[in-house]
Amino acid sequence: MIQSQSDSGIDSYRERVSKFSSELDLGLIFYILKKSLWIVALFFIICLSAAFVYLRYSQPIYQSSTVIQINDNNEASKVLQIGTTEGATNKMAEAIEQIRSKIFLKRVVEKSNVQVSYFNEGTFKSNELYKSSPYFIKFNVKKNSIYGVKIYIAFNNLNSGTLNYTAEGKSYTIPFSTNNVVNSNYFDLSVTLNTLFEKNQIQNTLSENNKAYFLINNVDDVTAELQSKLEIKLINEAAKTILITVKDVNANKAKDLVNIVSEEYLSFDVERKSESSKSIITFIDDQLKKVYESLKESESNLQDFRKGKNYTDKDVVLSANMMRINSLEDEMLEVEMEEKLLAELQANIAKNKSIDTYQLISLIAGTEYESSIREYTQGIQKLLLEKENLLYQVTPQSENIKQINYNIETQKKLLIESLNAVRLKYKSKYTNLMAKSSEFKSKYERAPDEDMEHARLMRLFSISEKYYTMLLERKTEFSISKAGFVSQNVILEKAIKDGAKVSPNQKNSMIIAVLSALLLSLLVIFIRYFLHNTITSVNDITKHINASVSVLGIVPHYESDVPVSQLVVDKNPKSLIAEAFRNIRSNMQFINNSEGSKIIALTSSISGEGKTFVALNLSGILAYTGKKVILLDLDMRKPKIHKGFGVSNEIGMSTILTGMTTIKESINKSHFPNLDYITAGPIPPNPSELIISKRLDEMIAELKLMYDYIVFDNPPIGLVTDGITTIQKADFPIYVFRADYSKNNFVQILDKLMHEGNIKNLSIVLNGVDTTRNTYGYNYGYGYGYGYGYGSGYYSDDKAKSKKRFSKLWK
């Protein structure tokens, strides 16, 4: 029986789900909503409380932004025609990646005041003070284990205090004096007071904040944290503008960091572009020192010769051959200079891991090999940028990095080969010039010895002088180029005010809380709707039963406490519940209005549906008409009548049916006129056999001579079959259901009873109906005009009583 009820419940649930879209019962939904109002209220309280706690105790996040326009021009390089400073083709992408890089952000951290964090410790969260701290720390870390350790600081006065911290499992307390260095195994630090505060302000702040502490931060950790807080967005590609945003728990700190990032990028851009000029100027300075010594020596030799030989300027006559020799040597000097520069560049390429494109472009500007060599340098620069970006995602030992390294080495080899080819051509040109110079010199050696020696010395002096002058010119050019490296990037918008609060957002939090409460409430309501399987109205009974059944009426929910006797019709004969039982009594006349004594048999599906309550009050309302009524308790397994009247259960139906006592001995008089009753008696071992015995028929025949109505309170027919016998014999067989308690599948028991038990005139009574639901438009189908707010509070078991108390409390 239980298994069949479970299966039918599953079938009912599946049927409800399958017909949900076409047979949505709005009345039932409103009814469930009414019953679930306390759950809805609970969800709103929980969600709104959670939102309040989140807004109250979550760490606020502030955001500051700045706008930079990316430009890249070097006017000095254009004037001197030593090449542009164009690096990668996509300057916007390059700038964004450079700002995001840890190398750049580490510079930002080192130039900001974030390596020490100052806090006031609260109950649930700590407040970062940043520049509003009444004290500042200067430190030198000795052991890395001190990074991130809370160092509590307590001031005794404005000049001294103590530091407390725990490191490597040990606690330390160190006294300190302001402006003096404190030494420990982990750090050296000094504490200074914030000069922006007045002394009385500092004293008040230090006395109020007893749990002040600071953290010494690792630069790499702060860099990684800043990288996670940094956001860069492209605003306008045509205008080359980017938006840099920094989020932090301190509004002033967010503003400072975003401004430092933008300003530091301008400096970083200038330094990066001027590195090539710095390298070349350093090389030229080294050459100038060597050439200066050679020029000084040649000048001294020339002066000594002129003094020793008394050689004057008027004696100097340069022939056409000497002019040609000087011209050839000048050209040789230029070729030698270019070959040395290329040799230096080739050596740097072979030794260094990276190549400066700007230096290469500056060196090869104006040569016929400029375009081919620039192609290789730009290819290598692109590979290096790709490698730098990839190193943030993979390790240096990954296959992708190895492949890029291989490509870089290949490009370097091609570049070195190209430079070798240029150098060979310069060497070949130098050799040819040397041969022509030697040819002219051989002709000139036939001149007088003194003139020849003087010309030789003049030539050496002239070569050194020209070489020195050329180096000075080159240094001047690159110095001007370096000075021209002023960043063309422009900060269009700086963060002026402290960062704006972006989290937690009060409006969004409340909206999310309300929506969450609504969604959870709807979810609970629809789950309860899908799982709803209780009878709530007569309509629920009639639509599930296949046979025709008479509805005697409904018994409304009784709002007051039910007395022990369960008789309520005598408390207020004019009450609505008394009217309901009078209505049942009247409807019984339409079923059977013949003369003679009548049998009324009541049963239900399970215990707790109120059949005893209905039997008692129906008997009482019949007795009001002057009819003699006797109530028999046939529920010998779970007798209740004796409890209602407050009598013993020593004799009753069980002793009568076994012949132990007579009917007259077992009849009890109630306080109700014309109403007698017989209790169930001691619980027998075989109640079913006693009920189907001939003694019961004899008892009924005898009682018909004495009473107008014989009312049987039968056991629940859904649990045992004891009551079928009396139901078959009854003139008024009544099946009791209880609203919001009886399951829908109980109707199948009623249907089976009518078809298989061959029960005639079977009628139903719905007990415990909450008629106030009609206000929500729910169709109960009883059609007797009971639109009043009354109901039944009768429950026959402990669980039902507990439910009643809870319902009353909620109301």
C-alpha cells in the first residue's frame, strides 16, 4: 500500500511537470505563496543582511585613471639626418606591453612609497594609512623572511616606543627612539614622525590606535600586486591615446601610483631611446683619448723639426703631388673610421644578448647598405620583443623560447655576414687608396730630404688633426641627438583627486541582494508547487476520482483551541462551524430520508484526518434535533472516544463483541442530551475478526430499537480493512478528508472502495478547510457559500498539534 502511494505520488509529480505550461494553477501558486511568505521574508532578511555585512566589512576599492597620448618623433635626428627612432611598427601595442611589463613596474615601485605599508588593525578589517600615517619607516632588510610580517608599533611618547613582531616562530620586542636606527637580526630601520602632522595630532592619533602595524614589502611582490591592479585600455587608435587605471584599497595611493606610472613611462621612453647615443658617445670618447695622444705627439715632432732645422712657413711649398696625397689620406681616414665603427658594432653584436636598433640605424645612415642591414635589425628587435612578452607566460626552458632564440641567432648570423661584407668592401677600398697614395709618395720621395721630412710630419699632424676633428663632430652630432630625445608622449589627463570608490557598490549590492531573494523565493515557491500533493479543496477530490461521489459539505478550520472532548458545536450553537455541521446534517436528508433508525459510518485514509472530530460533532448536531444518537468507537487499535469524554476504557466494543459484557453495561451517558457512546474497550488481539462476527449484527439490531442514529467511528481504511464491514452496512457511509493534510492519491482509495467494495451512497466530508484562500481567487468547488475566515484547528496526532501551534504563531 505504501509503495503504491509512493509510486502514485511520483506519477502525480511527473504529470504536474508535463502539464505545467498548459495547466498552470495560479490559485494554487497564490496559496503556496501565502504559505511561503515567511520563507520569502526570511530570504529577503538573509540576502539584505548579507549585503549589509558585505558593504560594512568588505575592503573598499578605489580607482584612479590617467590618459597618455603615444607619439614617437626625434627632431634632432631628423635635423642631423642620422635616422629615425622608429622601433617596432606598432607603437601602441609596444607601449602597452612596456607599461605592463614587470621590468617597468619595478621602476615604478622603487620610485614610490609603497615598499612599506602602514595599517590600523580593526576587528574585521585593517585600514591602510599610506601618507596619512603619523610615522614613517626607513629600512634595510637583512633577512628576506621579514617581508610581509606584521610589525606592531606602540608609542610610549613622541620620542620612543616598542616594536613587536613574530618571525620564524619567535616573538621579538624591540625598543626604539625616533630618528635613531634600530638594529635586529632581520632589519635595520628608523622611525620618523610625519612632519605634516601637528604634535598634538600625532599624540592623539597614536593614543587612539593601539593596534598600529606596518609591513615591509618585497619589491617583486609589490610589483606583481601592482601588475594585477593595473589596467590599460586603448581609447582611440587614431589619436593614439591609452587609458591607464590603477585600483587600490587606499584612494590617495591609487592616485599616486597611476601618476607615477604615467610620468615614469615618459622617463623610461627617453632613456630607452637615448641608450644608442650613449653607447656611441662612449666609444667616441675612447677614440678621442687615443687620437689626442697621437695628435699631441705629431705636433711635438713637427715643432722640434722646425726648431732644429730652422724651417719656416715660407719655405713650405706643397706640390700638386702632396695635395693629392693629402686628399687620398683624408679619404683613407674616412674609410678607416667607418671600418672601425663597423668592427665595434660587430663586436657588440657578438658579445651582447640584445641589439639596439637605433644605434645601428644611426651608424648606417646614408650608406648604400642601410636598407638591407636595417631589415635584419628590425627583425631581431621584433623577435626580442616577442621573447620578452612570452617570458611572462612560459619558462626560459620552454620550446617556444628555444625556437625564438634559434631565430634570433639566425638573424644575428645573417646580420654579421652582411656587416662582414661591408667591412670587406671598406678594406678593399682602403687597400686601393693605400696603393695610389704609395704611388704618389714614390714620386715625391725624389724631393729634397728636409722638405720630404717636413711634409711627412705635416701629413701625420694633418691626419691626426682631421681624425680628431671628425670625432669631435661626430660626438657633437650624437650629443645633439641625445638632447633631442625628449619624450613625445603626452600626459593628456592626470589623476588630480583621490581615487573614486568602485567597490563595493552599494546600489549594485542591494539590487543583487533583492534579485537573489526574489529568485530564491520563486525557486522555493515553484518547487513547492511541483511537489504539492495535498488536497486543499473539494475540487481536488472530485477531479481525481473516477466515480460519482456526493459531497456532504466542508468543516472549516477551527481557530480556537479544541477542547479535550473535541465537541465544539455545543460551545456556540450559532457559530459558523456549527452551521457547517447543520449543513452536513441537512445534506444527509437528500441521500436517505426514509423512516427508521439509520447507521452512519465514518472512516478516512490515515489517522489524523479528523474522522473522530467529525463523528463527535456530527453526533452532537444530530442530538440537537431531539434524535437519540449513540456513538460507537470501532477503532480498537487506536481508541480515542474515551479520551474525548474523559472516561476509562476498561469495557467497550471489544468486551461486547467477545461476550464479556452486555450492551447496557457498556453504554455511557454524555453531558450532551440524547447523546450516548460506547468506548472501544481494551485493545483486542483480533479486532478484524470481532468486527466481522455475527455479534456485531446482533448488536446493531438491538441498538436500532433504542436509537435513531448509530454512528460508527471506524479505523482508517487506508491502513486496515476493519471498517469496510460497517461501511457496507451503513445508510450514510462517510469518507473524511482533511485539507492541507490528506494526499491527492488518497482519492484512489476512495475510488477503489466504491468500485471494489460496492459501497452505495458513499459521500465525503472535507475537514479543516481554510476558507480565507478564496480571497486569492482559488477555486475550492464546494459551492456552499462559505466565504468566511474560519477554519479547523483539530488534529489527532502530535505532529498535527505541532503544526497547528506553528501556524497560529505565524498568523
